[in-house]
Amino acid sequence: HPSVNMISILSLPLPELSKKLRDGSLPPEHVFYAYVGKALQIATETNCITEYLQESETQLRKAKVTGKLGLLYGVPVSIKDSINCQGHDSTLGFIKNLNKPAAEDSVVVQVLRRQGAIPFVKTNVPQSLISYDCKNLIFGQTFNPLLYTRSPGGSSGGEGALVGGGGSILGFGTDVGGSLRFPAAFCGICALKPTGNRLSKKGIISGVLGQKAVVTGVGPMAKDVESLALCMRALLCEDMFSLDSTVPPLPFNEEVYSSTQPLRIGYYETDFFTMPSPAMRRAVRETKQLLEDAGHTLVPFELMNVDYVIFNLCVRGVFADGGASFLKKFKGELEKSNTGLLFWLAKSPNWLKTVLSWIAKPFVPRFSDLIRNMRANTVDEVWNLHHEIEEFCHQFIAQWKKLNLDVMLCPMLGPALGIGYPGKLSVAVSYTMLYNALDFPAGVVPITMVTDEDEEELKGYQGYFQDWWDRTLAKAFRGSVGLPVAVQCVALPWQEELCLRLMKEVETV
């Protein structure tokens, strides 16, 4: 449309855009078509969109008739493939799920619509969602908008690429081991993984159904923190609590988010399991320094036995059935490359896993641990596991309280790995998955870029185990000058507003 200034619309941050939409200074159709045009361009470049939601145009026409304007009135939003939208498939990258449209919108999408938002596209995911790359046989590989040879991350990879490329101002994904945080970090944007039940998961299809040891969260992705906060304000409303009564009726706590009190912030540079890339370590160090300069107190936090947590709690939790339900999803499907090793292990009988684990122990201890924890568990063992996770959580909180912390600053895996690498590096989820096992809110903020010095320093990268995984990760990090690197901000359960407050501070400094 000749009178539409696309560039000025696309450059507006979400809070400003929504203000202009609500006060009538910007017509919703101008905004809608500006984003449809941009989304189309980004989709052509990165292959991030799976479906255009045709009914968004009808919603756009109806929007003007209704009197009450929601907080997200007229805002076009993008939705991850696994989040149900009425009349559209949630494929999870499986061919058997094609042409099985969802009977109704997920609760999150219902609330978005009631707040005036217009869901307009669905975005790509890796087959099965249990991967942080983004490729399947139906829609193919999604590319990173910043560098096409890199993965956009996953499993909310289509969202990361679309929002990172500017084709969507607000996107929604899910996260069971970093699936919101990887794409945000890899594509240079922000994301928030709330506590597992702060936002409704009704109508959202998970990678491993019924698995409760490692908690999934659903959350927003956007260019900046203020947009995430606006989104949480809109979603944490009466509609959310009445449509899903299992969600605690906690409205957004404005006081906590906008407070200016100095914070006591715990921090660590490494989890002693996945050696951080030089840029990751520098990102935490520089952020720590800037936060101290801004008047906050920073306190070193010592992480204990993360390797035990990753294998004995996370891997064992997700695959407590020996991988049976994971395998069932692949029945009759082709293409398993994203999850090659996990798939092969899930197929092996228990006795073989025990033998292999025993043989591998002296040579590749981490591989041995992985195999051992993919055995099928008895009910008794699963209950013990759940108890152990509870105990671990209480210990972690006790250590947090002893240091009297408000929030925590942590590394985030980065820069973006090359396409195909995430499938070979399942162990590198340690920085993110820890907070799914604990069920703490965690967000990601991009803060720096890989420099030539980082690249030089990477030559000495050894890893803590010097095994095949460490060598592969060193290769995956290489050649990344100019790519973004993020940090992770964490708060205690149900403290999303405090988590966002730290993210805002980090973004500001």
C-alpha cells in the first residue's frame, strides 16, 4: 500500500507500536501487512514459517468492531508449530501429524486473541522437539537469519529466526531444555522461560508426553525485555486463570518489575561441565562488572556436580521409560538425524546399554553416563528420581538463600553453532536444562559479539573432559566473529517479574 511506511512501522519497539495501535494513530491493517511482508521476506531467506494463518485477516477486519481494546490490540504474533491453533496442524515435524488440524486454540492463543493480538503464522521446529537444531522432513532446515551456515537454535528455531530477522515483533515457543533460550541466544534476541505453570500449557503438544521430571515452560520471544514484560502483563489476566484453573492466579507484579532497589546477584562463569567459549565467559564477566558499576552487589555462586544433574536427573528424567514413548513417535517416520544418538540408544535393549556403559566408563565417562541413564526404570526408580529432584531443588534454594540472593546471572551457550552440530552435542544443554530440572524462571539477553580476541583464545579450548564432545564443541564454536552472545538471568520459582527486572538491568547497562 503506497501510504504505508513499512520501515517506520517495523522499527517501532512493541510497547510503542501497541500504544499507537491502541490510541488509533496507526491502523491495524498497516501494521499487519507490514509484518506479513517482512515475514515473507525472512521466510524466503531462512525457511522459518510452516503455515500462514489465513483467518488472521478475518480477525483483523473484526478487530475494529469490538469496543474493548486489549493490551496487544492489533499486534501480529507468531506461534511455534507445537502450540495448537484451531484448524491448523501441530506436526512436531512428523509426517503422521499432517492433516490433523487442532480442534481448538491452546489457552495461550485464546488469551492472546482476547487481548487483541493477531496470530498470523506458525513456525518451524526440529522433528520431535527433542533437539536444539531446527530441521524436519516436512518443512526442511531453518537457517539463522544472521548467518545462513548457522543453526537458529531449537526447538523454537522458526520463532528465533523470524523474530531475529524482524519478521515478527512477538513470538511464542516452549522450552524443556533450552528450547526458547537457544534460539534467542543464537539469533540475538530476548526470551523468557517462565516457571512451568505460570502460563497455561493446555493445548500445547510436548516432545515426551506425561514426563514430569524436567519441566516444560511456554514463553515469549522478542527483540527487547520491555516487550517480554508487556506480553506477560497481557497474558497474566483473568482470562488465563479462568480458561485454565490449574494456573495460579498471579497477575503481573508491576512493583517488583519496576523497582529500582539495588539487587544482590549471584553469578558463575562456568558449570564445570560444558567449558564456556571465551565469548561466553567474557559476556558474564563484563556484565558482572557493569552491574557492579551500576550499584548492584555481585556474589560468586559455586555450582555443584552439574554432570550428575544432567545425566542422573535430566537425561534419566526425560527418558525414564528407556525412550519407549520417544521411539513410538518415530514409528513409520523417516529422518532421525537431529537425534541420531538418542534414537539409537532408545532402540537398544537394557542389557546392551548396561554392557556398553560398563565398557565405555574408563575411556569416555560422559558417554558411559549417558548410556546408563537411558535405561528403562521401574516405577520405584522413577519415584525415587522425582524425590531426588525435589531434594536437589531444596538444596539449591538453600544455597541461594544462604547467600541472600535476589537473582542469578549465568552463562548462555553461544555463539550459534553450525547447522548439524546441535544433534551431535546434546550434552551442551547443561547451562539451560539445569533450570528446567529446578523449574526456575530463566531469560536470555544478548549483550556482546564474538571478537577476534575471542576467536584467537578459542584455539586453546580443551573442554573439561577432553572427549569427543569437547572436541566437537570446539569446532562448532569456530569462525564466529561478529555473532551475538547472550547471558542468562534466573530467579526463584514464580518470580518472573524479578527475572525480567534483572534482564532489564542487564539490557540497560
